[in-house]
Amino acid sequence: MFCTTVRRRASFSSAIPSLTASTGVNLRESRLNTHDVAIPLGPNVDPTTGAAIATRCMRYLLLASSSMDKAKIDTTLDRIQHFASLTGGQDLAIVFLLQTPPSTNFAPARELLGGASSSTSPATSGMYAYTSLQATLVDRPDIPYIPILPLATLDGLSNILHRHSSSIARPPQLKSLLKPPGPLDMLKLCTSNPPMVQHTAYVLSDLFENLQNLAETCTDVSSPPASSSPSARAAAGYTSSQDTEMLDAHVPDLGGYGKLKRLRDLVGEQQCAELIDFWRDEWTVE
């Protein structure tokens, strides 16, 4: 939906045909007291049951350079503050038109900065107003952060509304792919036969303080006899006499070899051998 008051605003009224076109964002006119455009971010009906469901809605304020005129700036900030209070800043955005309408009485940037020249282009005036609004909002901690989308010309209004709303409405499953892996997720890949059995990962997290400690332990194992592979050596329980004596002691007191032997006893020969193979042959740490 778009607010009916947009029709009465010289800066944006000519964009209404593109907002209502079926090939654009396809908005219908309504009375929105707190914002100018509202675009749903999901279906209004559950496709499986046909029942109406609540959906997120992206709300926009449409501002032009004239809104930063000295006579209007207080009204503009009050409107933004009211706008931000709708959701605390979530699912809100401001579209700021850089193109200055011919009829505007907005003072050029150089004039506001004290310059005498009156030859400042409309584009410069619009950019000055845009940056001025950003700077003003930085000094207003009472107003939550709201993204301000610069709009070069009015012809691009429909496109910028569609692109921004689509990016916010990204499906939940895609958002989950952006979640960085946790320590346990990384640990489960530290095997020559991934993924590691979850029980083995839990045991490793108890025996070793972190991945660095695990890597150092596995890569510091002395070279076995020529007839023995790293996995064969791990399976044989190669430990120092001191480590052997400490196997039944408190886990943090175990030396590196002792921890590997304890791991073999708890998870089996194969799991231990695959761990050793991974660090010795693929990911040696210097």
C-alpha cells in the first residue's frame, strides 16, 4: 500500500503510476498515518491450509531534499521519530530522493555552507540534504538506526522498493546458511573420514582445551618407525612412560600422548586413527 498523501506531494506524485503498475510493486492506495509505503514480506495466506496468517511488513518513509529545509527539518525529525517507534527500527527504511524538483525552494549546499555562489546543481543540493540527514540522525540517540536508501531519480522508486523488500524477505532457510559454524561444527570436520561421529567430538572437546591444542598434540607426535603409519602408531597406543602413569589421573593433567591414548580407549581405534591421519597428513600446523 502507499499513502494517499503521496498524491499531494510534488516530489513523489509523478511516481504513482509506476507504484500501481502490475509490472512494478503493484501497490494500492490507502491511508497510512505513520508512513508512506507498506510492502508485505511474505504471503498473507498459508498455502497449505488457506487460512489467513500474520506476516511481516516493510515500511518506508519517502523524503525529498526539501524535507531538510530549515523551516521543515524539525517536522521531518518528529516524523522520523514517530516512524521509528512503530517497531523500534526493525523492518523500516527511508527512501531519500536526491533529485531536486524544479519547484523546490531548498537552499543549495554552498549557500547553506556560507558560499555566495547560486550555481549549485540540484543533484548537489540533494546529496547535501542526504548527508545532512544522516549526520543529524547520528546526534539523535533517541531515534533507532534506520537505513536511508539514496534514490537518484524518481524513475527508480519502484525498483528500489522492490529490491530492498526482496532482500529483507529472504527465506529463513537461506538465512541459516549464513550462520557461521561453531567450534563443534569445525571439530567434526577434523577427521580423514568426515563428518566425525558426534560422540567422538564430545570426547575431544573434553580432552583438549581448543583446536590449537588438538592440532599441536597430533602434529607433535614423533615419526614412527618406517614400517608403521601414523594411524598404526596411534592404534598401538604410543605413549611416554609419564603419560601412561597419568592415564587414570584428572584429564587436564594428561600429556598429549596420554590424551590420545585415552581417546582411543573411549571411542575406538578407528576414530582415533582417522583423527591422527587428518592432522598429520592434511593440516600440519607449524
